[in-house]
Amino acid sequence: MSYEPKIVGFLCNWCSYTGADLAGTSRIQYPANVRIIRVMCSARIDPTFVMDALAQGADGVLICGCHPGDCHYSEGNYKAMRRFPLLKNLLKSYGIEDDRVRQAWVSASEGQRFADIVGDMTERVRALGPSRVHSTLLADQRER
Amino acid sequence: MDELKIGVYVCNCGTNIAHIVNAEGVKEAAAALPDVVIARSYRYMCSNPGQEMIVKDIQELGLNRVVVAACSPRMHERTFRNACKTGGLNPYLFEMANIREQCSWVHADKLAATEKAKALTHGAVNRVRHHEPLDSLTAEMCPSTLVLGGGIAGMTAALELAMAGHPVYLVEKADHLGGNLARVDSTAPYLDSARDLLTERITHLRENPDISIMLNSQLKSLSGFIGNFSATIETNGGPNPPERKVIPVGNVVVATGYKEFDASRITHYGYGKLPDVITSFEFEQMMRAGRIQTKSGKPPQYVAIIHCVGSRNQEFHGYCSRVCCMTALKYANEIKSALPDSYVSDVYIDMHAFGKGCEDFYKKSSEIKTLFLMYGKNESPVIRKAGPNDDCGMLIEVDEKLSGERIEIPADLVILMVGMEARPDAGEVARLVNISADKDGWFIESHPKLDPVATTTDGIYIAGTCAAPKDIPDSVAQARAAAGRILAKIAKGKIEIDGVFAEINEDRCSGCRMCNELCPYSAIEFYADKKRSHVIPAACKACGACVAACPSGAIKGRHFTDQQIYAQIEGVLA
Amino acid sequence: MAIRINPKLVTAIAKYGAEDVQKCYHCGNCSAVCLHADETFNFPRKPMRLLQMGLEKRIEASLDPWLCYYCGQCSTQCPRGAEPGETMMSLRRWLTARYDFTGISRLFYQSWKAELAAILIMAVLTAAGFLLYGFSYGDLRVYDGPGAFLPSSAVHIFDWAMAIVLVLLLGSNAARMWWLTTGSNKKIKFDFWLYVKKLYTLPLHFFTQKRYADCESRQPWKLHLWLMLSYVTMLVLIMFFLEPMQAGPDIRWSVHALGYAAALGLLVTVVYAIHGRVKKSEVHMKHSHESDWIFLFMLVLVTVSGVLQHVLHRAGTDMAANIAYVVHLALVVPMLTLEVPFSKWSHLAYRPLAMYLAEIHRVALPQPKALTEPAELMKMAS
């Protein structure tokens, strides 16, 4: 069977999760590769969640929050925005490709946008092939 | 931890979930997970029998964790939490997996969707293991209400609340009440006088001792939470320096209204250059003054009314401003009755005659010999000055859709039906009260169908045109709805605060105080004596910013703990 | 090149009977139900639109209103009560007035009093003329033969003179119709042989009105055909067989039988039409313009007086017959000279001519194609 990427999505409750729900009520179709985990705000997303997801076998991680200026908790997405480049640098040093982890802003009324982002990301991660993080860690564990 | 007994319920939602996701398969997969003592698949979990199933299983099987795989938690998390509560289980020992809005409704591939549904359920089961029972807190409900905006919506809400005997602060930016309705002469379709509507409202308002009317005033800041807001109002009273007042309120109704589209942005209408091209509001002024005439003082023989100025146009605003079609017909009727020998051309895209009496009004307008001319969306008629030999002042050139001809329409007076726009200060208002606005600047309601006056922030309600273009009946209905919701809350007396907030483990806290500045609600205080930080539960909104930031890992985000999330990640990837 | 609309036309055309045209909101139900609408489903919606927008030149150039026989299905279907059937009728009246270069037609349609006055004047003049002739050359007591008050030979000459004048008038108006609809249309090249080839349509439609038979109910077609054939029979008898018609007491049954049949046909159909219009029993009889009434009443009076003078003559009371004959002529002459070129009866020429010209248009002009294939619509959209 050909490889189907597994993508974990962290969506903030107020904007992006609602936007994803709107894609649902509008019946906008997108690939089934993303598994969504709800948090209240993108500021809650600890960079270790991303690392853990990759370690557990995710081929890609998507982080979504409200558009800058529109955070339900006022500035949460700014905090998420600041953490992200640091995380990306760290992942780069581990050899994890850029397209595997993405941050996007989706508002509650942007169902189509959410679907487009998921579609785009799925294709990029598919093109990259399976992530070797999980298999490398497993091999490493077996060695010990 | 006690022995875990997890119950998993997979909803079919009729065929909404079941026609794509193999609900039986998901149930089987869930049943195979460790600690799951019962897994069921049922048609409508949110129905009474569905909920009773959960209650019975909790009581008979001694379940101490419940997972429902169904629609979005934004839909029914409360429903199922209540069911758990009824069964005697703490409502927070519950988790939902969204296999409808984020699965069956968006994926066509049945196998892939079922696999995903199994993974999401697995994630929910993993997560719920680590849930803890939480209790909610209670707080006082202040019976005062802040109403922002003194237009028809704001005034209606204020009156409704005050007549129930509760204090209201009505804050209006301008120096008079009435908003945009004060600029209007009569209303469609029954041609009632707007002035009468307003006078009635304003008189009652002024007579009511419970309403404090604050003109020339603006909201400067709002802090707190539902039932316990603190609003700072600044009043600019002419020669005196601006005055600030801090008032405690329990709820806020935002009824800040709209602004009309600036017609000069569409250059080929010549607004601002051709003297007899006017906007609908300018025509209202003419009607109130009692004389319909061109700039040269003569009554017009040909009048043209153009619909959708700034609306239904990709270049400006794509939406329909809703009220203009009937208002345009109102003008046609007024002009024909004032000037029976005139010829009125109504240049429209579609005729939106949606309300009571409106279709009949449209028919009546054709009976008085209004000429209806249709143009296309995203096109714009071009207005130019007529020649010296023409019997009219201006000519409007447009591709007419019902005849297929390119025509010239004679006009001495052109009325532009300018659309509604969000006010330029709408963004600022949204930020002040912590609500969202959509891409057009209209405030977003909690649910477009089921909850049109509430917002995602508890205690903040929206009413009238600030939420979307609408007519007077709808604005009044929303204002009364918002007032009704608030009265219900006030009647309960106390407010229940979610048991979800952040908690600092004092043993782990190093006193670095990084979290103190992070909190947008200033909900974290520092105990100088103990040199430890502490979260004020009632003020905390559970965003989790501090939880992620704490370098010592001392802050636990209740119901969104690291442990729970790691478990969920593992589950969805299994 | 943009065309200037004229909002004033609708007010002006109210006099011709189109009072409800502004109610039309172009749903197209009328065109969907019209049996004569072609693939493009433009009729009667397009003339309604041209009228609403006051595009006089386009209406004048259009043959469409004449292709309609007023079955009234469109008016029945119209959800707004815009009366497309009656509006097409009004357009026919308006076009009649436009084709007429004298201006008399316009006067008659806008003022029924003027039409009645003209009829009265013509009647008085006719009566005076014939009485003068009769008293000068004949005896009031003699109906036919030597000394007849109104000898058939004299009346015959008068009839032909009148006929020639009528043909000239109506012919010139018809020529104007041709010019406005076809001759001045630069897109139609003048092809002599095409005109010759299609000439058969003139007598075909004149004598059979076969398109009328396509309408949903065939009864109006049958009645109209009966009326028309009765009238044509009577006309042929009068123009070519006046002498045997008038001569007596020996009856030439071959002539008289036709005469009686024609008279009966005229009476029955006209009385039915009047009854229908009074009771508004059928959709095309719900609206009656003054010109409709004048036409019907003139026809019934002419028929009755014609029958009367014949009966009186057969009964032997020749003086009474002569008086009745004068009355009959005083009614026939205004009816023919005024109704045929200037009023409702002109349709006897305009409608067959329209059918003929429509055939020519069909061949000479590229026909607008209706986009009814979804594939074609998709191509257009992309």
C-alpha cells in the first residue's frame, strides 16, 4: 500500500477549530490525513507537543490559530508566532524538512481556507515521503 | 488511580456520520482498547434515549470515564457533560471525538474516513484516562448592563432591560440618539414615519429612571468576565476636559451600527462631480425638507435610482446590504406621489423583496409605472452629463439584461442606493470587548443559525447592523433577544464559572515571574512573601499561554494538561 | 452604440389598451407557454420589454406582434397580471396607427369619439349621395330592373371605385409596413426570387389562418375562419355577382344559397363575439378596446340591414327595401372605407403580410440560436 501521510493538527478552539467545523458544515472536502487535537489557544501549544507528535509517528504537524490581532485571548497567537521560528530552527538542525511543520492562521469563517491548507500540506508531506523520526527512534531503542 | 472503566459511544447521527464512517467498525476498534468496558453504536447520541444510555451505563456499569465520538464538541459537549452529571459522574470526566464536522462531512473516501474516526476515538480514549474531576465556581451577577450605541437597536435593548427594573448605561458616541435611523424620513414597505418611531423610543428612554444616557461618550476599556465586568467610559462634553467614569456591569450589548458606503469611490457614477447625483441619505434629507428638486431648483422630470452601490461587487463589498431594494421602491413611490408627471427608472441587479409586505410593495411599484431596468453583477452603469439637445440633465449608459440591449437612460436626478459598511471603529470596538469581526468587519455571532446574538465571549452580545446588514424589524428583534438572554442570566442571580483554569504548583514554581507579564487578563498575581506566583481562578480564561511558557513546568492547565495532550497525540497516531 | 430609452411611450400607449404592461417582471412564463415562440422563447416577452423601455424603432421594425393570434394562454399564465395577450393586441393597434401615413388611424385609436364622428359623417354623405342619385335617376318604389332607385349597374361601379381607393390606401400602408420591417433593414439583401418563391404564403395564411389552428383551443380558429370566409364570400358575391344578387323575383339559387350561407355565418359569429365580449367569457375577450366594439357593431348592423333589405325586396315591399338598402349602404361604406385602411380590419392585410415577410426573414437573416444545450452554455461560461 502506498504511503499515506499522517498529520497531526493542533487547532485553537475559537478560530481555527471553528473554521474546520465550518468546512464540515459546508461539506468542503479535503484529504483525510489530518488528525485534529483541540486546544483552547495556539499559545497553549508547547513546542514539545510538536516534537512528541513527530516522535510518535506523525509525518507532519500543522499548528493553526486565529489571525494576528483577532486572538480570542488577545495576544495568544503572537506568543505562538514568536515560538515558531525557534522551533523551526531546532527541527532544521535535526534534519526534519521544512514542509513537515507548518503554522497557519485560520479564522472562524474560513472553512475553505482550512480545507485548502490541509490539502496543500498533505501534498507537500506526501512528496517528502514518510518521516524518518519515528523509525529512527525505534531503531535506536532496539539497539539499546 | 482507581480502576478505569471507560464507556465509548459512537454516534451514527442518522446517516450524517454512518454513511461515510463505518460506525460499527469504530465501535469494535474502541471496544478493543484497554480499560474500555462498553462500546456502543447508536443512531442519535444527543437524543434523550442516547443520553439515557450514558446515564444508565454510568449507574449500572460503574463507568468513571465517558467518550462520545460524534459531532463537534462545540455542538454537544455541554449536552453530554450534563448527561454525565445526571448519571452521577463529574462532567469533566468526559471527552468527545469529532467524527462528523471534521471527518464524515469532509471526506469522501469511506475507508480513510473510518480509519481516521478510529484514530480520533483512540485519541479521545487515551486522553480521557488522564481527565480529573473538576468543580465549577460561582460568582455574583451584576444586574447592570452596558449598551454601546444609541441607535434603534441600542435603545430597544436598553428599554427592554430597564423596563424589567435593571440599571442600564447607554453609551452613544454622537451628541444625539437615533443613529442612522435619525437620518431617515419614512420606512419601507408601509411608508411609516421614521421620526415617529424614534420619538416614541427616545421619549420612553428619557422617562425611564433606570437608564443613564451618556452622549458624546465612548468605551475606553473593559475588563473582567461575565457578571463582573468593569467598564471605563470617557465622555467628551464640549468645553470641559474629557471625563472618565468606571462602572461595574454584568453584561454588554454591542449595538454600534453601520456606516454607509462612500459613493465617490465609484468614479463612473460621478458622485461629487455631477451635482444631481445624490446618495439615498441625501434624498432622505430632501424628503424631510418636503421638496424633491435638482440643484438648479426645478423638480426633475426623469429620476433614476441605482441599486447596489458598493454592494454585490467584487471590487468593493461582495455582500448584499439587504435594505436598499425596498428603500429604493419606497423612493419610487414617494417620487411618483409627489411628482405624478415624472418618470422613474429603477436600475437594479436583483430585486430582493424578502419580508412581509415586500412582494406586494414591488407589485404596487410596478403599477405606478416605475420602469425596471436590470444590470449585471460586477458591472457598473456609467453616468455622464447629457448634451444641449437632450431633454434631460444626465444620461446613464448600461448593458440592460432583460432586453439584451446597451441603453441610455435619461435622468435629471440620480439616487445612488449606497450599501452598508462596517464602521471604521468597529475593529477597535471588537478588540475592546474581545469579540471577533469577519473579513467585512461585521461582528461574528456565536452560531449563525442557533445563536445569533451571543458571541464567543460570555456576557458580550451583539444586536443590529453591527453584526450584518439588516432592516429595522430584525434589528429590534435582535436587540430584544439580547435583552432577553441577559434578563435570564440576571434572573439566575449567580454565574457559574467553568472549572477550567490554570493552576500553579507552588512547590515547583521558582518565582521567576515570567508568567505574570504573559497573562492578557492579569490573572496571575505574585505573592511577595512566599516568592511564588498564583493564578486567580475567576479571572483566568484558560488560554494556556502561561502553561506552555513556564520554564519549570509548574503551571498545570486544568483539563488541558501536558499529560492529556501527549496521550491524545499517541492515540491519534496509533 | 447605446440606444436611448423612452419612458414616455408606456403612458402614451395606454390609450391603445396596454395598461398593465409595467407589471411584467420578465419571468418568461408567457414565452414558455406560447405555442408560437420559437427556440429562443422570446415571444411575447421581447415585445413586452421593448414596449416597457419605449424602444419605438425596434417595435416598428418587429413582425412579432402580428404572428400572434391572441389565444390568451400567456395572459392566463402570467403571475403578475401583466396581460401580455392584450398588450400584443395593443401593439397591433399601435402598429396599425404607425403604418398609416395619413394620421387618421392614430386619431381613431386615441379617440373613439373621433372614429364615431367620422363614421357618422361618412354615413350621412353616403346616404345623401345615394338618395340624390336615386331621386335623380330612379323611382323609390322600384328596387330592380328599369327605373330602379339604386340600379346594380351604378352601385357596381361605385363599389369598384371604392375598392380601388381602399386597395390603394391599404396597399400604401402595407408598403410602409414592408419598408419599416424589411425594406429598411440593411441586414436583409433584396432577393427578388425569394420574394416570388414565398408569395404563396400570402393566400395560404389569408384563407386558412393555419397558425391560429395551432393554438391550444381550436374553437377560436374555427369561428374566426367561418366569419372570415362568410365575409369573403359576401365580398365576392357583391363585387362580381351584384346583378343576380339584386335581381328578382326569379331567384338564382346558386348565387343566393351562398349569399344566405354567408349572411348566416356573419350573423352567428358576430353575435357570438359580441356576447363573448359582454360576458368576458374567454381570455381574449376579457379586454375590449372601443375599436373592438365599433368594428363588431358596424358589422352586425351592416349584416342585419343587408338581410333586411333583401327580405323586404323578396316580400314585395320594394319601397321599404330601397330605404333599407340606402341605410345598408350608409353603413357599409363608412365601415369599409374607415375600418379597412385605418382601424381593426386592416389586420386582413397586415397579418398575412407579416407571415409572408416572416418567411423571408427566416431565410434571409441568421436566426438567433437558443443556448439550450448545457455543453454549449458551459463553453460560453469558460
